[in-house]
Amino acid sequence: MVKALFFDLTDTLQDFDWEKQWPLLIEIIKKETSYTIPIEDLKQRYQQAYEIYRLGKIKRDFDFFEALFRLLGLNVSKEQIEKIIPQHLEMRKNFTHLPEKYEETLIKLRKHFKLAIVSSGVWPWGDYDYEKIFGFEMKKHFDLIVNSYNEGYLKDSGKLFEIALNKLDLKPSEVAYVGDSYEKDILLAKAYGMKTIFLNKKKESLQGDITIKELKNLVDLIKELKII
């Protein structure tokens, strides 16, 4: 019997239009440094710096941008970075939003299940989005949040699942994991012994134990979720 739902964060509990991010950031960097960075170079180096940040190996946005500009081979001053940081956060409101009926869905689910977030995202950015853009703390509807930034492990190591299960005193078979990536969420959770709920936003032919198109669909499946 399923007693808890574990959720991925990025593109599951929080929607992104990633392609809007790059031109906005390129313009901010150009304004503050006069450097024009080719978009593909920015994407590659941003991802490399992101990997360090989401593991908690660096703890501040300043360190992230220092790493980014070092990887790009650009000489950017401390003062310039400090001007870029708040604009980088502010621009996030242009490409992230909550799924339809987010709070209504989680309130109803929490009457039946323990809810947790298990994610490999950069947590300072997630906290900013919820508090400054969405207007409430991320933890509002959850019993537990476990993330790579604080624990030092990525989700694909299985360690984050282990930590969450131990803290909530659950067995893998008592949990269904909700995620939008078949490879990074569904196959990983299944290998760990969990039930799976595939948020199939891209209309792929793949299936989880349960497959949904939108987060809000979970409310109509509460009875089914308990017995998968």
C-alpha cells in the first residue's frame, strides 16, 4: 500500500520555459560586463557550474558566477558579479511558474499521503522562486524536503531516496515517485523498488505504473494511488 508520494521538483512541481532563460542572461551579462557570450557557450559552461552548485560544493550565487566566468575564460570583477546576481534571480519570474491547481492538488493529496520532495536542484534558486515569485515557502505542503545541495549526493546515487525513506520511516514499496523524466525519475525510482507516476508532459509512448499528463490529475487518482 502506498503511504507517501515523493516528488521531483524541476518540471514536475515547478514548470520552466528554459529557452527564455538564455537571451535574458546574455543581455544581463552584456550590460554589466560588455561581453557578448554565444548562447551555446553559455549553456555549456552554465551547466558545468550548475553541476558544482547543486551538489553543494559551492554555497553562494557569487561562487556560481565566479565559476561560470572562469569556465568561460572571462575576466569579470567582484563588483560586476554582485550586480549580475540580483538580476539573474529577478529574471526567473519570466520563465518559471507553478502547475495549474498546484496548491489545491497538494492540499488534497496531503489528506491521504505523506508528501516529500526529493530533488537534485540548486536549492537557493528553488527557495527564491517559491518565496519571492510564488509567494510562499516551498515546504508549506510537504512533510520533508531532501535535496542534493544539502546532502551532497545526486538523486541518481539513490542516497537521497535512502535519506527520505529513513526520515519518514517508510519502505520503498510504500512510496510512489512522481517525476517528468522517464530516465532520471521513473527508471531510477523503479530500480529502487518504488512505485512510479510518470508526468508525461512530452506525450511520450513510455509508461510508469501510473501515467498522467498534468500534476492536477493526481487528485482524481487517489484511490488508485493507494493500491498500485
